[in-house]
Amino acid sequence: MQRLSSAIALLLLFACPAAFSEEPALPAGLIDASEPMLPTGLNNEPELPSGLGTLPELPSGLSSNPESEENWQSDESPAWQTDGFLEARFGQWRKSRNVLTRHPVAETRLQLTTERAFNSFSVNISADLLYDDSATEQRPKLETGQGWLDLRSANIVFSPLSMVDIRLGRQILTWGTGDLIFINDLFPKDWNSFLIGRDDAYLKAPSDALKLSLFSDSANLDLVYTPRFDADRYIDGERAAYYNANLGRIAGTDAVISVEKPHSWFSDDEIALRLYRNLATFEIALYGYDGFWKSPAGADPNSGNALFPRLSVYGASLRGPLLGGIVNGEWGYYDSKDDASGRNPLINNSEQRLLLGYEHELIANLTLAMQLYSTRMLDYGTYRQSLPGALPAARQNRHEIGARVTWLALDQKLTASLFLRYSTSDRDYYLRPKLHYSVDDHWSYELGANIFHGNQAYTFFGQFQHNDNIYVALRYGL
Amino acid sequence: MRTLLLLTLLFVTGAANATLSVDEIVKRVNKTIYYQGQDGRAQVNMTITDSQGRERKRRLTILRLDASNSDAIEGDAYESEQKFYVYFRRPADVSKMAFLVWKHLDKEDDRWLYLPALDLVKRIAATDKRTSFVGSDFFYEDVSGRRLNEDNHQLLETTDNYYIVKNTPKKPDSVEFAYYKMFIHKASFIPVQVEYYDSSNNKYREAKALAVDTIQGFPTVTKASMKNFRSGSKTVMTYRKIEYNVGLEDELFSERFLRNAPKKQLR
């Protein structure tokens, strides 16, 4: 009925102005003429460019042509909205070594993600089922993501008040302004996945946490409470080689780090805060964190085990448009509370970290992003004095310049990117080239590499120099 | 009653049209395509077909909110800053991504992209508005609108159905076209066909309105195509569940709802 009345209205729409302005009514032929119609008089206008003579046909709705029914089947949203992908990923070390696994990655992965919105809350679940031939452990460990099940998220979201959001359960959390550099984002990272060539999304490991968000006109507050410490999925030698200070060399599967991880519910907890707002189109934020170093940052002299010493972080960030690009700055003060004086050489010193970045589109589809990143040890004098003579000393300041070039080509089916971090002080670098090609709506390929270099085996990137790898992936999106 | 209202409107606009200047015509077009109502919502199905007939499909929901609550042409009252929220549903690799745009009149737009797998709110530095929107043949600017004062407008011809307007860029170096020609339906101010020409007068790109419906009194394009004659590629966008004056809140267009998609508003 509705349809009929609008059709009548539309018919009238065309009949009436014509009659009113004494123009000829629309010729029937215009609606479905296979030949273009030349309006009278147009030919007499010599200065008109050729081609003007062809007038477009009226679209259905403006003509009396009935609109063809579009295929919107499967449009009605199912109760559980489910997505996912099936992926095979295979990598090769540049050089095989006895401290490395056979392959950096050799896995088949099925990810299923589902969500459902109920009246007052919604449920989100995302789980990966995988078989990784390079893994030593196939039994699932939910905390570390090892084994055939990696539960990425399982949470509920609700708003008890209009200005409050709560997300409770397993969730991926990110904030801050850096590009693969995290200062105030103290949520767990999976450095193994990152280094062995998994998809970028796996750099983030899930937190088991409560996220409380409060919104107001003057500022917004995020508060994340993690009742039991969620460490990084740190480099421990099992999947990638690292510098072992005790051995004084690069080690891997021959010297897997054993740790003492804080594990008591509600006492070994973490709290992270972000207070943020927009100032015009600039985003400013203040951060606070109280918990532990996320990757091993200390050692117990008696057991030799690696430790996660206590850490508090205070910081700030800013991001906004500048000269046609995006500028960002972020600062953080790392208070290593178990070594407040800096006298304990076995525990990380307190630090300041500073990041400046700028991203700009050079030409259409080609973007360049630059980053300057510095870390500074704050009790360097006492650190040097207390350092046993045999151990190589870290520099007080580490400076890095970074760049990312991203190029979108072939109707955005191809994404080529090159990510670089180079330290001018430690003279080491990390290079991360990647090609991603979407064949169609389902199939995509990825080819990438991780390349490290350092003059010394103990610098930040230098220690990973045995881990150079190349990988390919084939994915089918469900 | 509704028909009567429509007719009244038609007579009024029909009478006024006789004396419309080209500036008034393009303003009405601009309002009709980008600014109708205080806000709007639609589901979009997009089919991109390349020269070899291979299809890619996108499905997304677009929410729009105008800062101005007027639709009046007089004094350009309709024209204002706008906010857009785009939520992707298909294909799988972009599912649940959200894209936020604050469109400004006097400076570059602000754009954010939310990547759910990383919980990452990324700010987009792209400034070239004449690049593909989500891999389709439509440009970002086709979807969000092009400022009228960036072109000179010339009424070439008035036919029974159309105003034919030629638009020439004031800064030719900033765009890929030499000029574009719009065939504007006189009664509805819908640009039924838009043809883009290069400097050697070759038509290389063409937009068409394929279907129009009147929704809550607003003439609305419900199906549109964009053809690229150089690549042989074509994109068809079909709009569904179109609604105006939904009552969208300004706070919807913020980081809060990027991270936590407003399920009720996206239906």
C-alpha cells in the first residue's frame, strides 16, 4: 500500500510540473528507449560539446519504471553475528641454528568471532583453533596462548548508566599514540607472534580484566582493573632467540628463560587509567599504571629466575592534525619501584620514554610516517657503579628514528608497507617489510619478513639478529 | 494528504525554478544529496565489478549528523559541519571496523579508523579526497561531498527534465578532472548523471542515479553507480533502510562508539 501510494505520488510528480509549465509531457520512449534521445533545439547549439546530446535516462523512482528488487537476502542480521577466517602460515629462518625451532611459524589457524546484542548487554567471543608445528606445547594454556586454543576475547559489555560502559572478561586492550611503540599502553603484548611473522593483530595478547569507562563533557575516564597480573607473551628463547646476560651470548631453545611470575589474585593485580578528551580536534590524554614490568625486567640472584619487578608509569599524550598530516607525542615516566635507587643491577632502572611522530600522505595512496623515540635511564650513575664488571653496560640513552611507508595499489587490493626502527645510539635496526594482497572478498595472501641487525649482541634489536625470517600466509575469510 | 503536500511542494518549487540561478541550482543539489534532514541512516550494499567481471562486495552502515538543523537554501543555512560514522559488516576482513569522519567546511576533515582485532583507534592522515572509498570506484569525496566553492559552475542548458551544469575546478592541479557535467533532475534536484572529463575532453568517469525513492518527503537516491572507463571497473551502491531525522546524538560520533559500536543505531 505504501509502495502504491508513493508510486502514484511519483507519477503525479512527473505529470504535474509538465502540465503546469506547459512543457511536453515526458515522452514514453525516454523511460526505456534503447536509443538516446536528442532534445529538439539542442542540435542548433554549435558550441555545445559533443556528447551533450545524449541525455541520461531517468532513474527508476524519477520515472515510472518500477524499481527492481535488489538482492538483500541474508541481510536480516542473525542473532549471533559470526565471522572468521581460516589461515595457513609458514615461515623460514634466514639461517637455521641450533638455538632456534625448525620454523619460526608453521601453523593452520581457524578464527571464529561471534557477537550478540541483547537488550541491555552484548556478548563478544573470539577464539582461535590452531595447529602450530613449531610449538613445543599443544595442550592449551589460556594465559599464555600456547596450545591448540587461543581464546582472544570472551566478554560482556553493558551500560548501567548512560555515561558508563563496562566491559568484563577477556578482551584486547589498546591505547596510546605510537605505531608499534608503546609507552603508556601497558596491556600485554605477544612479542613472539610479532617476531615470528603472525598477523599484526596478534601483537596484542588478551587481558582478563574489567574495563570501566566514564564519559562526560569535560573529560572521559577509562579504568582497567586486572585482578591477576597479565604478562606479555615475552621472548623467552622458545620461539625466538634473545641475549642471555648470564651466558654472555645469544641463546634460544637451549636456554629458555624460567620466570617467577606474580600470580596471586587481587594482590598481584594491575590498574591502568586513562583520562582523555578532545581539545577541538586534538586528542589529549593522561595515563597512569600500577603493576609490573610486562616482560622480564629483573633476575633473582639466588634462583637465577627472571622476575617481573613492580612498576608504576605516569604519562601523557597528544595527537592531532598538523600541516595536512597527523602529529603525535607521548611521554611516560617508568618508576621501577623495586629498584627505586637504581642500585640493584639485576632490576631495570627507572626510565623516561618520549615519542614524537608525524604521518603524512605524500601522494594519493602513499603515506609516510616518521617516529623519534628515546628512552633514558634515570639512575645511570648508580647503575654503572653497581654493575658487575663482566657485564656489558647499557647506554644511558637510547635514541631511535623510525619510519613506515605504506602504499595502497591495485584498487586497494595490494598493501605494501615497510616499517623501520633504527637506533642511532646503539646502531641496531629492525626492518619489517610486508605485502598483503586481497584476491577477492575471501582469499588473501601475505608475504613478509622480519630483519634485525646490531653490532653488539646485547642491544635491543641486536639481540634478535638470529631471528631473521620470511613468511607467507594464505587466508580465507568466512 | 502526503500526495497533496508533495504536489504543493512541486508547484511551489516548479514556479520558483523558472528563475533559479546556477548557484541556486547547485546548492539545491548539494543539499539534496548530502544534507537532507538533520541526520540520516542507511545500509549500503556495494558491488565492485572489475573489467574482467570479477565482483567484490562490501556491506556497511552509514550514520550522518549535520551541525545545522536547517534545510534552508537561503543564506546557506543547510550547509554545516557534518559527522559520519561508517560501520563495516562485510567482507570478513573488514567486519566490525568503524570509520569516523568529522567533516569541516574550512579545513581538512578529521578521520579515525577503529581496528577491532587490535582495539586500535587510528587516526588517518590521508588528505587526498579523490582516492577510492573502500576500494570502490567511488571516491571519498563522492560519499562525503565536494565543496561548492571549489568549482566554477555554468548552466549549459535547460531541458524538459534537466539542468545541465558544467563545473570547472578553481584549482585544476588539485583534482584529476578538467571539468564535470551534471544532469540535474529539475523537479528533485537529483544529479541523475555526472560525467567527468579530462583535459582532452574525454569522458573517463561517470556516476548515475539508478533508482530514486521519496523517503519521509525527501527525494533520495537508493541506487547509484560509478563507472571508470579507463579501468573498465564499475561500482553499484544500493541503499536500504534509509531513514531521516533519526534523532542521532552528537556523542555517537566519538571514540566511545568507535570502540563500542552503537548496536541499536546500526540495527
